[in-house]
Amino acid sequence: MAFMSPMNPNLDSTKSKNHRGSEVGHAPDEELLSYCRQLGEWAKKASLSLLDCSTAIKNKWLHLAADELMSKADSILEGNAKDLAAAPGYNLSPAAVDRLTLTRERIEGISRGFREIASLPDPIGELIGGGTRPNGLQVQKVRVPIGVVLFIYESRPNVTADAAAIAVKSGNAIILRGGKEAFHSSVAIVKLLQQTATVCGIPENAIQLVETLDRDAVGALLRQSSTIDVAIPRGGESLVRRVVAEATMPVLKHFDGNCHVYVDRDADLEMAVRIVMNSKTQRMGVCNAAESLLVDAPIAPEFLKMLEPGFKEKGIELRGDVKTCSLMPSAVKGTEEDWAKEYLGPIMSVCVVDGVDAAIAHINRYGSKHTDAIVTNDLPTSRRFVQRVDSAAVMVNASTRFNDGGELGLGAEIGISTDKIHARGPCGLTELTTYKYVVIGEGQIRE
């Protein structure tokens, strides 16, 4: 179908009305509220129709969309160029501009992700428990879609496509509320996804983009608990906290990504250098990049000296504790705030600790429960670290950058949850499902 929106034409879809929307709990005007209510109602209707879509239909769409992403790459890049041209006006950091930027290689990566999702088992209808009761009742615990997902995210146009693919494959309708910085990119991507979905028999409005940039739209959408089943914010801490404060439906979230690498006294130090450098510098503006380094005291003098050239080459500023500063004159004295900071750039906190228990205590105090890694050749030490560190993902002798849906075999992700209820870690197909009990009898009644 042609790209369309239920939005009232009187609503401004291209300018951000940056006024009362920053106030938590502010009541949106009735026109905007009506538009957001319509989005929810259309998504709910689409989610019910999706229940009739077979795995074959969903996979056909994923493959067709993957083809079209590549064949229509020019139109997507044209939209992205408009967003990049406007980026200086938004005062975006270099890391944010990197997240905003699309290239043919990145579009190819999105296309490849669609095919990977198509190759994954369809979770819907999976029997995940049950049995036969003494009275003959057959009890089945069956996986089903959540229903309607409201996805609120910032300037990551590739995430627009990933989220839509995961939602539809897992049987959910999705309402996409992207940031103004990536508006033109998201419009181009969603137009393509909607057109290919209709061709394949995916219900109309299974994928919808919020086309007003009025910040009050977020608050209005978060009031639609009668039609929207879950909200997933993906972006800065202020965005996530606003969603948590205003949502009238459950929220899957993580506030920040203060990820640690702990280098143990029994580590292979050359391996540790590679892991630390990759964790921090492979891509700095992402939530699974390492922000904090902990080094076991006995190996600190040698190891920090080994790290110094690489950090200098990458322009990394180190904020250290007293011991670190005494061993690395280039380090700046850190503060309590630094140990808990998500920098999303060329800064890293460094502390020297006395053994694995001290490292665990530091991580559990200052970490964000996202991703934490240990480098060690001692099996009992690694087991203790894995058991005691309270994070969504714990890495042993591997980079924190592997806590990613694609890297962990999920095809892609809609976000990484640091919650403990329902979903934790990368949220892929299974994490966008719930379950229901189906009970089959032969006339049994309860005495």
C-alpha cells in the first residue's frame, strides 16, 4: 500500500513542538490524543489479524523486505542524507552522528538481519509446558504474542527496521516512535516495510510510524493501555525515565550501560589487552561498550603499562583511582561519580582492586546490570564471578560487545533489558512473547 498515516492533516508532522511535552504527566491536547488513540486501535486490530498469519507468510515478508532494502537503498540513503544534514542543528555528539549514519554496508547488514530472523524458529504456538492431570484434563502452556508493542527510540534508523522485523515475526503489531534526528530515514524504511508487508498478506497497520514529532505524542501514547500492551524505550536515560514515569502499561527497559571488564591475576595479559581495547574502542557510542576497567592489584603495574599505548592511540582519557594514577601518570583522578558513569565516548574509569571479590563488589555497587566481563584462566574464579555478578550478561574471556541480539544468535534485538521480570538481556523473538494455558477436557467438572 502507499505510505499513509491516520494522522489528522492539521497536525504538524515535520516540526518538533518542543514545549510542554517535557513535563512528566502533562495532558496532551485532544487532537493529538485522538491521533495516538487511533494508532493504538489500528495496531490492536492488526495484532489480532496477525494471529492468522502463518510462519511461511511472515518469512516471505522478511525475505522480500530484505531484497527491497537493498534494491531501494538509494531512497533510504536519500532520507538519511537529509537527517545528517540537519544533525548539526541538533548538537549531536560524534557518537550520536555515528548511530544516525546509514551506509550501503549498514543497509546490507539490516537486510542480512532480516534473513537471519526468517531462518529462526517461529516461537508462536510453541508448547512450553503442561501435561495430563489425574482427572484426564490435558494442560498445555503455549507461547503467544504479547500483542501491540510501542517502541520509543532515538536516532538509530537501523533500529526502525530491526524492531519491525522482530515484532512481526513474533506475531506483534508495532508502533514506532523514533527521534526527530532520524525522521526522514525512518519514513523511508517504514514505507518500504509497509509496502512489502501488504504484498505478502501481513495485515495493514501491523507496522506504524508516529509521524508527528510533537513530544506530547509520547505522553499520549503512553496513556493507551487499552490497546498497547508493552512499551519499550531505547535511548538515553532521560528518555527511559520519562517513559517509566508516564507509562500506563508494562515497560521493558535499561537505563544505562556502565559495562565493566575485570582483569584477574590469572589472566592471559595479551588476551586481556585485546578484550579491553575491543570492549571500549570497537564502537564507543553503544550500550555494550565497556566504560569501566578493574585490574587485579598483583598484575596492575604490568598490565596498565601494556594498555597505555593502545589507549593513547585511540585518544582514551582514563579516570583512575589513587593506585591507577600512581601507575599511569596520564590518568586523571576520578571521582565516585566516574565509577558509575556511562560515557558513550573516549573516556574510561579504571580502578585497581584486590581480587575477584573486590571486583564483584565494585560491579554490583556501581554497575548498571547490563554487561560485565572477566578475563582469567582460573576456572573457580570465573565461576565465582559468573555466579555473583548481578547483570543481564556476564562474559568470560570475551568482549562486552558480544551482548547483542545478532551476536548471540537472536537474529536482531529490539533492545537489551536490565529488568529481571519477563525478559532480561537482548530482547529478540521469544522476549516479545508471553504464554497462555490451553486446557482440553472431555466433559470434566470440578467437584
